[in-house]
Amino acid sequence: MADRRKMFIILAVVVAALSVLAYKDRASGTCSVPVPGMIDETSSGETTASTEAVPSEQLPRFVEVGADSCVPCKMMQPVLDELRSDYAGKLQIEFADIWKTPELGEKYRVRSIPTQIIYDGSGNEVFRHLGFWPKKEIDAKLKELGIIE
């Protein structure tokens, strides 16, 4: 009987700990499920230049790196749809699902999802955001960066 009681207490502590972690994830607006190709926390956080060569006549880009099954990523989909509508012809909006295409995790140097990356018209990374990002704040950042007027 004492062994059963100990097992029940251990199980209750584990469930409580997992509940706290799940709540923290939800509150932070990020998905901390391991990302294929994810860069570990000890990697360089430098995000000032893109590794891609983009012709200078290209539109600035807004890249959402996430997954279809990540809750905060799902919450970003209506925001991406609004951005596509509002900035058609001015800003290229992309979604990269790193659970379907794991090599994108390394390409975009992603630690958690969703991650949003803004590139200027020359292909240089100018800003990076982690977690859910409301459209109003995205609009303000795009204006601050001079990407839109």
C-alpha cells in the first residue's frame, strides 16, 4: 500500500510540473516543442544578415517560421492573411513549416516557433520576433523599419 501511495505522489508531482510548463508556454506565446533542425541555446544570436542572396529589386519579405500544428502558429495565420491583403505588392509574406521541412530550422536559425523574420528589399535580415505577434505591433515595426509607409 505504501508503494502505491508513493507512486501516486510521484505521478501527481510530474503532472503538476508538466501543467506548469504547458501554462508557461501558453503565456509566452511560443511553442517549445523540439523543432527539427533547431539551433541550441548556445548558438550565436546574431541576426543582422541573411545568408540568402536576394536580388535588390525584390520586395521586402516577412517570413513566419512555424508549424501547422503549433497553437501560437495557428493563431498567427489570420494575421498573415491580413498582412498579405494589406501589403499586396509591397511586402512578400511567407510561411515556412519546419515540421514538414526540417532543414528550414537551420536555414532560418530558429530556436522556437513561431519566429517572424523581416528582410529588407536587399535580402538582409532587419528584425526577428519570437512568439505570437499582433498585427498592430507588426504594422508599427514595419513602419519603424521603413519597410512600409
